Amino acid sequence: MNDKNPVAMASRSGWFIGSLVAGCVLGLPAGWLLAYLGMLPMLLGLFFYLLFGLLIGAVMVRVGRRAAPVAKTGLWLIAVFVAVLVWTTSLVTEYWEFPRSTNDQVRKTFVRSFTKSELEHLREQTHHYVLSELQSHYRPGGFLGYLRWAATQGTMECPRVFEDSTENIQLPQRRVAWLIRVLLGLIFLVGTVVVQTLELTRAQDGQGTQLCTDTTSST
């Protein structure tokens, strides 16, 4: 048997794809968690970008080790893809949580209790206001509008619905801290996942022994 055997090559490709799938499966919940952990004060959340990147990369190596040795180009592609997936998931989760957190902030400004229908009305109105503000002032609105708002403003005056006044809504992090966290978070994720997965450029001991045996047999 030699290294160019179609069956062996298909098997190696399967393990390589399995490494990518494992990274994506772990990356989605990791990104969701980073949306909350990343907001820790004093940029402490950056530690979790490093931690999750190392863990995800280690699992990808574990799953894909039978595909080794793999070309660096392929490893860079899957590592960067998984890192960007984690990063994007964290930002999308932030966007999804923004209307809910806004509603919570507005709700806490009242000392009285609300009926179930009033709470639902408050939720609907704050949700509608937030999305309409992003659409009107931070085009194209939606997720991209949220990113523009967070990067350029990070604060918003939201009506209190039941009172003729507004509540100042702010990101848990200041605008500059948010930008630093988002940019460094991406760099940390890409760096840690790439460093781990590059281990697959080296042939495993078992494979190296098999390749030597095959070469000897062929001569």
C-alpha cells in the first residue's frame, strides 16, 4: 500500500473534513458564550477568546490527526474559517440580545409592578424602537446596523413607553473598549486555532513508520 492509494487518500480527506466539522460544532456554542463573557469589565473577557481558541484547536487536531500530514494552506483555511465562525457567532448573539437587554434596562427604571399584558407591550415597543433606530440611523440596519452603532456611538435614548421620558441605553463596554475587544478577539481566535491546527502538518509517528515500511517494501 502506498500513500497515493485512493482508499487511503479518501480516508485522510474524511478525517480532515471531520476536523473542520468538529471545530464548527464547538465553535457555535463557544461564540454564544463569548457574547456574554467578552463583555466582562477591564477587557478580562479577552482571556476567554484565547482559552476557547486553544480548546477548539486542540479538538480539531485530535479529530484530524489521522489526516496528517496536511498542507499548511488547507489548515490555514479551516482554522481561519472556524475562528471567524466563532467570532461572528458572538457578535450575532450580541445583536439578538440587544433588544432584550434594552427592555430589561427600561423595565428597571420603574418601581411599580406591571401586568402581563403591560410587560408584553413594553417588550414589543422597546424591541420595535431599537430595530427602527438601527434601520433609520445606522443603515442598512439589522446586524450590520448594530455593528455600526456599537462602533460609532454605543449609546441610545430609548422611550420608557409608559412615561413621557427616555432612558439612556449603553453597551456594557465603552465604545473604544468594545472595538478593542472585537478586533483583538478575532486576532486571538485566529492565532490560537491556527497554532494548534498547524500540528497536523507533521506526520504522526504511526504514519511515518508505515510510510517507511511501504518505501522499503517497494524497493
